[in-house]
Amino acid sequence: MKAVFALVLLALVAIVAADVSELSGPSNEYLPPFKNEQDFGRVAAGFGPPREYLPPTQSGEAAPAHSFGPDGYRYKNPTARRF
């Protein structure tokens, strides 16, 4: 029992002391936010909502959300069970 406890304790110490040197320093790949508002306005204009009105389309009668049998109950289709 002591050996298992020592092994678990040693594993926890190894995890805590793991080398994570790649996380400690600042990254040279970081790009700061774009500051030029004039160019940004031209680029972002293509992503805005369209300014034209589109009336809703009428597709006729809406399909019912559910259907009932002649006795007023809803039945599921039987599924084949494979064993």
C-alpha cells in the first residue's frame, strides 16, 4: 500500500515539475490589432446586412407539426430490432 501511495505521489510531483518552457516566454508570432479605421471600414462594408427589402415568401399551407390517427392518438412507426 505504501508503494502505491509513493508511486502516485511521485507521479504528481513529476506532473507539477514538468517542463513547460514553451509557455513561459512571450510569443513572437502575435500580431497586434489592426488600427487603420479607413481601410477597415472599406473591408467591413462587405460583411454588413443587405440594405434591400425582401418580402416574406408564401409557400402555401404550412405542414402540421404532428399528425394523429383516426382515434386521436399519435403512433410511432415500428422499428425492427436486431439482436
